[in-house]
Amino acid sequence: MSRYRELKFRTVTSLQRRIGNPVLVRLPTQTVLETTGRTSGVPRRTPVGGRRIGQEFWLVSEFGEKSQYVKNIQADPQVRVRIRGQWHTGTAHPMPQDDARARLRSLPRLNSAAVRTVGTQLLTVRVDLTG
């Protein structure tokens, strides 16, 4: 990874971890992805932007496999997603074969614009909802 991309990754993730995420996960209308910490086993909540389509929830990770929640999904794909204030269980699937830039065009505009702006390694994630 180039020095610029590494600096961008560290800066954005630091701001998200310390400022954005703690505030956003408390907003009742914010969509939240809950994974299980791969080392701690503790639930980890991350605000995300995405869209439910039938029994699937789609999102795009701006840092791909470097994202902590993607690493958690790889260790344990059982997740929960809070959509419009209601929790749903599901199984998450990273989809490297999907065209993440094209996928962003079908997801909420504001979040998609932010992901395109700060993202360095886009990765689509599909959650098959079961409850």
C-alpha cells in the first residue's frame, strides 16, 4: 500500500473510531452492523450505510479486508444489523467478485459518496437476513 493510502487509512479510521462511530451508533435511525470481536468475543457495533433488498442487506466497506468489521466477519460471519431501529440476525458474506463501485450506485447516496471519497480498497458485503 502506498504511503498516501496508508496515511489516509490511519487518519480516517482514527477519526471514525474516536469521534464518528461512538456518536452514530447511538442514533436510533442509524443503520448499525454488529459483529463478534474475533479476539475478544465481545459484540462490536459499527455504523454503516447500506440497503435492504428483500432478505438481503448490502453494504460496501471502504477499506475492504483491512476493516475491523470485515476481519470479524471472516472469523465469524454471524451478525446482526439494526435497520430503522429494528435488529435482524444474518450471515455476512464478503463478495470480492462484486463490482463495489457499481454497487455503491444502488445504495444511499450520501454514504456512497463518503465511501467513494475516503475508500482505498472497496469491498461489497452481503448479509443474508434470517430474522
